[in-house]
Amino acid sequence: MPTVRATTRRLTHRAAAAARRLARDERGSVTAEQVLVMPALLSVVLLLAQAAVWAHGIQVAQATAADALAVTREQNGTAAVGQTEANRMLDQLGRGPLNGAHIMVTREADHAVVSITGTASSVVPFLKLPIHVNATGPTEQFRSAAGGTP
């Protein structure tokens, strides 16, 4: 019959062996790492997608402003024609990346201004990036060879 001391020694030896096995055992460590890494990686991907949508929204607003300015600054152009052209151009390019677009077209005697403001479509929740674009140019005026206006 084993003694109490021998039984205790065997249990201690088994406990130590189990502790060594657990220390070497790395099962589940990849899962724990993925739980920490994946949210950060997905956040970076979403931020990159948001930056791309914002840049595309700026490009749409710039193209719209340039086209509206070209029509507005013509010799017989008006602010109303420029406003109509800006809305047509936004419809053609798609309003998707530019939310709440507000177009303001003004024409003075010597220059025309087109301003477009709005926000980029949101990929990241609660993140609203502003878009502001201004296009300014001189109005076309006919001048006679003498340098004056007719």
C-alpha cells in the first residue's frame, strides 16, 4: 500500500507536468491575437475607404464647378444658366459621393464665381467630412480693336 508521502509526491509531480504542458500549449493563441488585430485592421480599411469617397466627392464638386463656371462666364451667360448647368452636371456625374450639395452661382460684370458645398457620403458611421469647392474666373467681354467696349 502506498504511503501518503509517495501519493503526495506523485500528485505534485503530475501537477507540475500538467503545468509545464499548459505553459507550452499555445492552442487558442492565434484566436486571441485575431481578436485584437482584426478590429484595428478593419478600422484602417474603413478609414481608407472613407478617404477615397471624400476624394471622389471633391473631384465631382470640382468638375461640376468648372463646367458651371465655363457656362456662366460666357459673354451672354447668366447665373441662372450656370446654376442649371451645375445641377445637370451633378446629375450626370452622380450625387452619390456628395451629400447635401448646395450650389451658389454669381456673375458680376468682370468675374463669375461658382461655390459648391456639401458633405462626403459616410462609410465610417458618424464621420461627416465637409466638401467646399470654389471656382472663379473672369467673364468674357467683347472688346474692339481700340481697346474699349462697344
